[in-house]
Amino acid sequence: MAYERITVEPGKMDGQPCIRGLRVPVATLVAMVADGMTVDEIVHDLPYIEPDDVSQALHFASEALRERSIPVR
């Protein structure tokens, strides 16, 4: 899958994957969903974010987890 909404810029947000060059890390959107926010609530709170940004952030995070092993206790 191509992630055209995800950008990584070494000089921005310490090189974290962000949404469309904005200073909104993928991790922030994933955490908002994990905290129980709906896409509509996220878009309302962050009006520069689009529903497709949230979807692609979740897909990106899912794929990132497949790429490495994370220890679970």
C-alpha cells in the first residue's frame, strides 16, 4: 500500500511519520482513536485533518507493527 498522506521529514517533529507534512504525528491520531474518539470527533478537534488521514494513519501503524517484534509481558 502506498502511503501518500504520510510524510517523514528529518527536520520536522524529529523525523516522526506525520500527516501530509503537517506537525501531526501518525502516533497522535492513533492515540486519539485508541482513546475512543471517533473520526468525526478528531476532524472536529483538528479541522486540518481529513477522515482519510485518520484511516491511512491506522493502516500505516498496523503495517509498522507487522515489520518488527514488540515484547509483550
